Amino acid sequence: MAASVVQYNSANTTVDPSTVALGAAPSAGNTLLAVMASDTTIQNTPFAGTGKTYTQRLVSVNNQGFYVWTRLCDGTESATTTLDITGANPAAVGVLEIQGTFDKIGTVSSTINSNNTQRTCTSVTPASADNIVIALAGLHSLATISGGAVDNGFTFLLGQYGPSGGTQCGLVIGYKVTGSTSAVGVTTPSWSGNALDQDGVLVAFSGLAVVTNPPIVVMAPRIAP
């Protein structure tokens, strides 16, 4: 099955624990992708139901905490992902359900103490031609900020900013279905307004394998005794 974004949601929070609820429980074989940009550091791994923990794929702490996790779904996950943000609030959090399996994550690029309206993500090369690549940017210490875009042929998916007043955090997320194992070059999420600290990364997912010509099993006739 072709790789795609099935559903997604995001939120800003100062509450511990924090939750992000999808519209429906994820399907077996799909992958949950969770991302967080936070004021400091997180303590524990997110989970999508009791015992349904995520695998950490990236942690980058440079003035802000920027985290990426994935979970291959077995069909018993909750629609709600819970994040323990002790010591990490405020935070911007997002969860995507991807039709596909985790392939690889690129190298994080970070800038601190430098106001900017964009964040460059370094290139990543998918292992499968049937893939989708997600661009993630985490933002910290925001002034007034809005909108969002992702270049390099990506489709902008969401911008999540806030909470208003004081230290703020944000996310900019986009996706691209490439149909190729060629490198997905440098990609730049952007927004309106200045963010003091920024992190960015590309994450690739492979489509689900489908048996197009299943074997035909012929049963021998039963001979009565």
C-alpha cells in the first residue's frame, strides 16, 4: 500500500501529562510518529495506551528540547498519545499516523540564540521508492508567529504555535511522496515571525508491502471411504 499520512493532530500545552488525540485509533501495520518541541527536557517515553510505548528516534537539547518518536502499530493502540512533559513545559506536540513503516531519520540541524523565520533540514535518502518523507521543524521562544510553508515540493501539513505569552514553542510539519530512492535534498520549513531557537529533520517511511498475486491453493477432492 502506498505510503501516506492517514491522520494527524497537534497541540500546545503546559499540562503534565499532555495528550494528543487522533480522530480514530490507528490501524495495525501503520506507524505513529510523535514530535515535541519543548522549553527544556522530557523525562519519559510517550505511550498510546497501557504498555504501548514509542521508540525514540531523535533527541536534541539546545536551549529547547526537540524529540521524535515512532511506534509500529499492532492494532490495539489508543487514539490518544500521552506524553509526560515533566520539566518540559510549555511544549508543542504533534502525532501523525503514517501508512507505512519507519525507514530512517536524517541528521538534525539546529540553530540557537538567532532569530529566524526558517529552519533548514539536511537531505535524507529513502531506502524504498514507495515512501513518504516528513519534514519536522521545532521552534522555541517565539514572538508573534503564524502561517507556515515547506519548500522542495513538500505539502505543508500544519503549524502549531503557542501558548500565548511568555516562553512559547511551535511545530511546522510537511510531507512529500517521492516515488524514488533518490536523495530528498535540503528542505526548509518556514513561518512568519521570529523563533529564537530552531531544530529541523527529515524522516522517511516505506509503504506497506502488499502481495499482488497471492498463491492459489487447490484442495484435492475428498474420497469417501
